[in-house]
Amino acid sequence: MTFDLFDPLPADADAPAVDNLGPGAMVLRGFAREAAPALLAGVGEVSAGSHFRHLITPGGLRMSVAMTNCGQRGWVSDRSGYRYDEIDPDSGQPWPSMPRPFLDLAVRAADAAGYAGFAPDACLINRYLPGTRLSLHQDRDELDLRAPIVSVSLGLPAIFLWGGLRRADRPARVRLAHGDVVVWGGPSRLVFHGIAPLAAGDHPLTHGERINLTFRKTR
Ligand code: MD6
Ligand code: FE
């Protein structure tokens, strides 16, 4: 089955179906489509133990993306900075373990992209509602920058902003649809990126939301 027929947004004219983003970075179109129902069930289980929350940036701003984590370590932000923590500061407990379908998908996607032996110890789960955005940033809180990041898009489509190695580099706009997986590492590992404000829509599996899973090896 394909959900493209139900896709609520027309293809953005500014966002061609780019598959190669740059050296070491690519979009695997539809790679997670079959696994999506199991992945979304996993998101429900994880968020029952460690709920979605809006983190506060070190600058004191409330993030519009709601986040939770699973795996050995979770990414958190507060007034003191960004870090990976083995304990969910809200529950006081370790993060829920990574559901098997998450790990399987992440390892298969990394392998398909040329990164054999990917061993993620953290999965950040982002939830977007219409209007939610993620401003340009680098993922640089991981100790081992040789490992790639695997990022899975579920539900409503989004425009991914793919910049350069300098914050001022003007970002390309790449449409990410349900089931698309972005893998990046190597020379692109520290590229600035973000998500444009989410457009409203209705997806058969997630209704009015977009869910993103990003898998990392943090140490
Ligand atoms: C998102 N993704 O797609 C946000 N970071 O919702 C990210 O910030 C991201 O997709 C590093 C690597 C891949 C990503
Ligand atoms: Fe990121």
C-alpha cells in the first residue's frame, strides 16, 4: 500500500525530490513505510513511560517541538545547556528502552546508506503540530562524530531545511514525506538543518501530526 495517494499537501515547488543531499548525506525515500505502523506503536509505548514535553533552551525559550527519548541516553535541554542524560528528568527514571522495530529500522537504513555497523544508543522523538518549527541547528552533542544520524519521518510531510557548514549558508528546501529516512554523516555530519513551520493536514496514521525519530550514537 502507498499513502502517497492520500498525501494532504501538493509537492512544494521549492522542494524537489532530492535524494542526495551532499557527501555522506541522503534521503532514502519511503524506506520506513512498511515499518511505520510498528514504529508508531513504539512511539505510543515510549511516550506512555516518558511523555512528550516542550524543553526550554539555554536561552530560556520554550521549544515548539515536543520531545521524548528512548534508549540508553536521551537528549535534554534546560537553562544549564544541552546534554545527553541516562535519566528522564521529568520521570526520574531511565528512558524507556528502544523498541526492537526502531533499532532494526535504524541499523538497516544506516547500512543501506553505506554506514555498516551503526549502533545507536539514543533515539530522540520529535512531535510536530501545525505551525511547529525547528530552527537551524547543528547536532554536535554526540562524542563520536564518525557515526551517522538516521532520521525517520512519519505522518504529515515537512520541509526540511538543509544548509551548509556555516550558519549563514542559505538552506535548500527538501520535502520529507511519511516513511522517508534521512541518513547523514561523514563530511556532512555538522551541516546546519531545521524544519520549516509544519503545514496542517490529515494523515491516515498520525492525523494532524508529524513524528520524527532521530537515532544517534552519543559516545
Ligand atoms: C526533524 N531533524 O526531521 C528534525 N538532526 O524533525 C533533525 O533535527 C535532524 O533529521 C540530525 C540529523 C537528522 C535530522
Ligand atoms: Fe538535528
